[in-house]
Amino acid sequence: MTKPQYLLASFAGLFFIMFGTLSFGSPLVASKYSGMGAIPYSGGTMFRVWAPNANKVYVMGDWNNWNQTGTELKREGNDNFSGDVSGATTGQRYKFVIRSKDGDTLIRNDPRAARVENSAGAGIIHDPAQYHWQSKSFATPGFNSQVIYEMHVGTFHATRGAGPGTWKSAMQKLDYLAELGVNVLQVMPPAEFPGDFSWGYNPSYPFAPESAYGTPEDTKAFVDAAHAHGMGVIFDVVYNHQGPSDLPDWCFDGPCYGNGGIYFYTDNRAATPWGSTRLDYGRAEVRSYIRDNALMWLNEYHLDGLRFDGTKFMRTLDGTTDLAEGWGLMRWISDEVKKSQPWKILIAEDFGAGDVITRMTSAGGAGFDTQWSGEFMHPIRDALIAANDSGRDMNQVAYSISQKFNGQATQRVIYTESHDEVANGQSRVPEAIWPGNAQSYPSQKRSTLGAAITMTSPGIPMIFEGQEFLEDGWFDDKDPVDWSKSTQHSGITALYRDLIHLRRNWYNNTRGLLGDNVNVFHVNDQKKVLAYHRFDQGGPGDDVIIVANFSSNTYQNYRIGLPRGGLWHVRFNSDFAGYSNLFSGTNTFDTNAGAGAYDGLSFNGVVTTLGPYSAVIYSQ
């Protein structure tokens, strides 16, 4: 060996000792495929990642024995690095290796990973085409006919003391939900979060379903099976912040700029109630990251809609100061969805924007189809929970029933229980009525009265998991739903089922509950009774009258106005003894409306018996 050869070999050996095995080959050619993240093709996988501050980017994984510099991606000239890697196949793990401009070596997970080992593990190459959809003819229910069931995969059907529930365990209850009559399942955030137990509002990987719940194929199987049972599926998404822990995009390509680097605001705009992890809505690549995530759930996972968590903290900095870039992002996503699939519902949780959040983008709104209604929930809950009848304000209840956004009933989601309203220091309605005795007569009567108001008021009604059989206590991600109560309180479940069937006009005699129109024509705050008229076009089979008694008294021959003459049939009486052996079982009969102005209507009739804390529903 010559002296120059010896020196070269010695230098190479020293370099190996210092830096490990390196590849001195040229970087790959930029990928010929579109898309971001890891996208498999026949014989390999395309990798593309956004890293504007990187000097070089490599991808390592199972296919190259995790050689940190064995596979270098090509800089594309637009702050992306990409390459087509032969031999990298579906199911293999991977990570990116970033050489920053400062010379640091950073090991990073893919912020767009479609599957991960867990929130602290590697990304897994995922092929969306692996799942073969079965329910191809399912049609998303129309907004006016939707009845939503909010559920949390980890607690919905799980074994106490074991791990969280899964997509597969939740599927075991789909027959039950279909029989109950709900036709949309709203799933609390199922994107990958730290640990196995969480509400889901601390997402780390927005493109990857939570690994503790199952694989992406399991997620799709749940959606597929729900569709086969006639139920749509909505996922809760969180774009007002990320994490704040186990974030793959935190200081992703080196610089943190005083906070989280390229994906996050790095000034006062970063702050949210959940940490300084607000995504940078003004940066094109981050906007696309969020938009692409929303469209992925709708397209790849065949979802029927999305519920956007805490939009107030997308459109404002602190709940009051406008953030124009957040408004723009929401409008962009709304417009994108409306262009391609306007039948899919976009729900905002906002509590503050009023009509503008569900106003069309062309009229300056955010373009959401509907929003959770605090205007309904708070006064109704207050009226149900108040210890004494004197504390129930019928004028507030009347307002809650008739309030709309932009004059359209379906622009609000109405409920008395949601994950927020039954936790964070608050309890389930029966528990709040009588703490420690949620099975009591007052708890049963007043909570089911709330259900009757919810199912008959204008809006899209929603119930929370277990509400239909008096689940007690409060929501906790380690406290599974107690399904024994569904047997213990099967009559209460039957009450909910009857209400849901009427709400959806199953028997073609309550069509007015699908309509936009309401007239709260009778408000008696002294006796705590009100009555209202729901209708679409009006007439037999359409007009619906609801009479509600918010007092402990029983009233005989209680007179109310009616919009039409003739016989009005009792379709529902919440005091029916078959619903609970604690109920009075009052006999409320059909009533014949005679001519004579009353309550501002042209006809009137009597409710033969109006039981305590009860609702009666009539139609012709």
C-alpha cells in the first residue's frame, strides 16, 4: 500500500469511528410522486418532508437497518426533500434524520405519519389501499334528520381496570346503537395522543389514529360497520393547538425561534389555554398541513363530517382579539369541503361567534354547517338541575327552544350532556340533580324531560354515551361506561328510543320535527308549563305539539291552544309507567280541538292529565 493510500485508509477508519457507517453516494432523485409524508408504491415508498432549515435530510428504517445516512433525500428547491426508496414497504418503521444548517443531527418522526407505533415511537409506512370498503352505498343522513351520539372510543365499551376500549370493542355495540335510533356517531378525537388514556384533545400525530385503539384498518372497519348499520361517523379534530407533549413537529428542522419552530407561532400568537402550541395559521405549509388532515379524514376514512374543537381559539388569540389567519384557514377548509362533498357536515364548537361561524363564507362567515349551542344547553340544564321549581325560568326555556343561528334550525347542535358538560367540575344531569343518587325519582324525571325537550326542539339533537340509561358521576377517560345500567334502566333507554324515532319521523306522523319552524305559544311561568308547535309545511302528519311540565305538580284538563281543529293523538307521554316503575303512569288521552282562539291560535283543547316533570307529544 502506498503512503497516500495508507493515509486515506487511516482517515476513513477514523471517520468511521467518529461518525459510524455513512453512505457517500449521491442523494436520491426527487420523487416523481405527489403528496407528503410516506406514500407506498409498488416496490417501494415515496418520502417527502418539509424542512426549510435543513442542510440535508435522510430517511432511515427497517429496510436499511436504521442506517442514519444510508438514504439521502433530494432537495426539491421548495423547502421539501423527497425521494423514492426501493424496498421500503408497508408496515416497516421509519424516521427522518435532519442535518441542520448549524451542523446538528436531529432524529425526527414524520409529522404526517399515517400510522405510528405510539406517540413516542417510530412512524409506520401505511398503505390506505390495504382496506377494502364494503358499505359503498351508504348516504350521509340529511342535516335535518340527524340524531348524534357522542362517544369516546376508550370508555364506550371497555373493561374497568384494563386497557382502553378499542375500535373492535366499540363495534360490538353498533347493533344496540342502530336499534336506539341514532344515525350519526360523533367520536371524540381519535388521533394519536401521548399514553393510552386521554380525552383526545392533546393530539401529537393528527394523521395517525390512536395506536391504543387499533390500526388504521380497525378505524376504517368501525366506520364501514357503522355505515352498514345505517349510521354516519364524525370525528372530532383539534386544530386550535397541538399536544403539548410528544410533538414530532416541535423545532422540527433545528431552529426553535424562541418557541416551537416552523410549525408554530413563535410570538404572543402561540399562547392558548392548553399551552403555547398554536399552529402557525399564516404559513402556507402549515395551512396545507391542517387542510390536508381534514380532507384525509373525510376522503380516506369515508367520514361523514368533522367537529372542530374550540374554534374560538382558532379565530381569536385570547377569546376576544381576532386572529385573521385563523378565520381564513377555517373558511378555506369549509370551501374545500363544500366544493367536493357538501353533504358532509362541519360542526364548530365555538360559544361566542354567534351567527357568523355558521354563515356562508361568501357572506363573511366561517362556513360551518352547524355549531354546538350553549344558548340551548345552559338554560335547559339550569331548569332541570334547579333544586326548587321556583328556580325554573320558563321564559329562558322558551328562548332556548326557539333560538336559531341565521334563522336555520340545523345550524345548531342541541344537547344537555356532552363531554365538556359532564366533566371539568360538572356531572351528568341525573347526578347533578341529586348528587350520589342519580337513580332517584327527581333525577329520572327531570333528566328525561330534558331529553324530550332536546328531541323536539329545532336543531340537531345530540346525546352523550350512556345518557340513555342514566349513567351517573362524570366523564373520565379511565372510567368506562357502565353497561349494566342499560339492563337496570332498560325502560329509560326505551324512552330515548321512542323519542329518537319520533324525532326522525319513523312513523310518518311527526314530520314537523324535521322542519325549521317553531312557535312557543304557551309560557306559564307560574305553573311552570309551556307548549310549542313544530312544523315544516303544516297539516296532518306534519304539525307536532309538545306540552312540557317543569313542576312537581300534576295538572288535570290543562287547556292549550292548537293550530288545527280535529283529533290530536298522543304519540308520547314521558310519565308512562313502562319507562320506569318510579313514574306516575298518568293517563293522558287524545284530545279533540274545538274552535275558539286561545294562546294566539284559532283552536284549543285540553291535556287530560299532565304528569309531574313530564312532556306529552301530540300530532294528527
